Amino acid sequence: MLMTYGGAAAPDASGSRTGGVPLTPPGFEWPRCRECSGAMQFLAQIRLADVDPGNVGLLSIFMCQNDPGLCDEWDATAGGNRAFVFGADATKPAAVPADGITLLDETSAIEFERVEADDYLQAREGWAQVTSRSALEVLGQAGGQVAWQQNDETPTCGPCGEPMSFMVQLEEGHDPRTSANFGGGGCGYGFRCLSCRDAAFLWQQ
């Protein structure tokens, strides 16, 4: 299922989006990078129901951009990024820290479109041809098979030790001026543990 650019969205929109301010549960503390201690940048929130109908809550993804490339933000366990699975109580915009690079320069709504294809790359190219829109407007995919740019790096859940389930693959964005930074042309990958509700994020170039 492709995730496509749905136009500008409100910074506190409740649906799936990139950018804006994350909706979080009571008591949430904005994540800080383990390497530089700076506040992380919020990248995206994905409604679980958009990926797996019947689920409730949000997958929210953060990544350090205070010293790009120096905080191992591409690694799932190095401390330069964080992913969270929030429940139905994630309804209030988080308080944004005054320090650090915390927000993207644009909030973009995500639309979901099923495309029949052998793999994600074929689906992305086919969608662009059929719609006459730029392939940059494909913001990623939800579920399906991971389109790794390098080797398989599926994270393992810390609490239970089982491989996590793939949730979303994120492209950098439809506009290079406001996009996320996955090394220039890279992709981000969000996972969660269905048993423990832990989540993880990494990117490859």
C-alpha cells in the first residue's frame, strides 16, 4: 500500500502525516539524542488503523538532526532516533522543546493507495505513470515487503527478543527543500513489536 502526498496538513492534524507536532499521551517527554543530548526532530506519525485496520493508536518517529551524520541516527539502537507506539490517549500536541532542530519545515498529509505490483519500487513507478504525478509524491509504503536499500536490518525487540514487524517505509519527502534527511535519497524504516508495543526506526542510503 503506497503512502502518497495528500497536500498540506494542519500541524496538529490527527491523521497520518509527516511533519507538524506529534500528538502524544499525557506525561510524554520529547526524546533526546543519546549522543548529543539535543532534542530530536519529529518526522512522522502514522495511524495504526491506516496500516492494520482495527488497530488504535499512532506510530510516531523521531530522529536527531542536531549534528547530522555524527549521532548514528541511521542505526536502530545507537540512540540517535526513537519510535513510539502510542495508544488512543495520544490526542494532545506535545510541548516542543526550545533547543535543537525539532520540526520539519512542512506538514504533509498522507493518503493510502493500494497498487498491484511485484514490489514497492515497481508500484511507485507505476503509480507515477498512471497518475502523471512525480514519483517524489510517493512518501513511502505501509506494510508489504521491505524494500531495503542495503542489507536486511530488521530490528529485534528488546523486551521479548523477537524480530519486529515492518510497519512503514518513508521516503525523504515530496519537496527537497522541506524533506527529512536520510542521507540524500535514502529511506527510513519503522517497525513495532506486536506483543510488547515497542517500536524502532532506522534508515539506509
